[in-house]
Amino acid sequence: MAVTPDAPRLYLARDLAEVEACRLAGGNACVYTHRAPDKDSDNEDSAALIPCGSGAGVLAIADGLGGLPAGNQASEQAVRQLSTSVTASCGNSTALREAILDGIEQGNTRIMGLGLGAATTIAVVEIDARAVRSYHVGDSMILVTGQRGKIKYQTISHSPVAYAVEAGLVHTDDAIYHEDRHLISNMIGSGDMRVEIGPRVHLAPRDTVVVASDGLFDNLQVQEIVEIVRSGSLPAAAAELAAKCRARMLEFSEDRPHKPDDLSFILYRPDPN
């Protein structure tokens, strides 16, 4: 049986051998994080499960930008500052939104203060009383899907390709193959950093929330992800996502996505009643 953490679970430069599950915010959460196959350097993704009372909590994924120095330090700072800010606000649900924003801004200040040119994305989900709200910077993504596969909410990545898809200039199925899909226009570690806040989405009993780095969304189409997570047990869905992503990363094929990268994701599903 999954345990209920009484303190934040931070996954920093970790390589999990298998999915970890726990109780969180009146539901179940599964987390997985691992460096890219055959990568010698550290995993530059960080993840966090932050409890905040029996019915509230925060999920977070940060993806240190490859090609820039100290990506793992950047994602770690972002997650640590978020966790510290959220934990200090627990017990006051009206302050949770402010705590998340403060934590992201504090992370931005810390990363810029490193003076290394480091940067990271972040995707955060606030859970409170069977409703969720998203906060994101960059191209780590969040989606909410129902048991029948209906996408109830999906963030738009801060990237030229994602904006082109939204404008109808690039087809959704083609975006995953676009040569510029790695470019982003917003990041933590920049004086121009901005946080996009999503709407409050009420969860039905079998809805599933996905929070993930681009290692997931660059190797599986959104509909593939939805089909895997929409039903069945959450740990089994998480294990299947991890296995399919790794298979895609290890073997190039012209007719399916392939992008070796660090992979981190969190799945969350509320209790049935």
C-alpha cells in the first residue's frame, strides 16, 4: 500500500529503477525520473511531491536546460525553493497560490544569482479539494484527461513550435518531429521569466493528471499518453509510460518519435469518493 508522506519528497539528480507511488492530497501519485539512456552526466530533471494537509498538495517537474551549464543545479534550485515556500504556507489554503508563485520567483532569483547562465523549465500543479490549477514556465507540460480519454485541460508550451500549433500553422501530429521543437521562449533563470497560470479544473473520480518534462512529450504523442493513463491502475500506467519512452529513445524509427532525453513525470488521480 502506498504511504502518505508527512514531508516533501524531492527527486534531485535521481535515477529511479522503478516507479514510486504514494498517497497525496486525497489521492494517489506516481513519480518516475531517470537520465537519458547512455548518458554519463547527471539527470538534469528534478521532481517534487509536496503534501500540504489531507486534501491539498503540489506536484512539480523541473527540467534543467540542456546545452546550458549547470542544468541539474538549476532544476534543483527551482524545486527546492518551491518546496520551501509551499511548506511554509501549509495550513492556509488561501495562501497556496501565492506560495507557489513566490517559490518560482525565488528559484528564478537563486538561479540567476549562480552567475552560470543556467536555466530550467518548471511545471507545477496545485491540488486543493479535488480541484487542480497549473503553473508553468517553459515546455514541461501538464494535462488532465478523463477516464474515456477526453482531454479536459492541457498547457501550451512556451515555445515557437507550440505557438505555431496553437495558431494552426503546424499540425499537432507533426510538431513532435519539428526540427525546432527543442527551442523555448520562457525559462527560470531569466530576467524576463513569466509564470502562466491555468484555470481551476475540478477533477472527476477517475480523472488523471500528468505532469512531465519534454522527455515524455517528445517521445510519445499526446493521444498515446492519454490512452495509457486514462484507465487501469496508476502504477501500471506509469510503468508503461516509462517503458515505452525508453524503447523510443533507444531505437530510432522514421515512423515514430525518437528523442533521447532525461525523462521525468508524475501521475495523479483522486480517490473515487
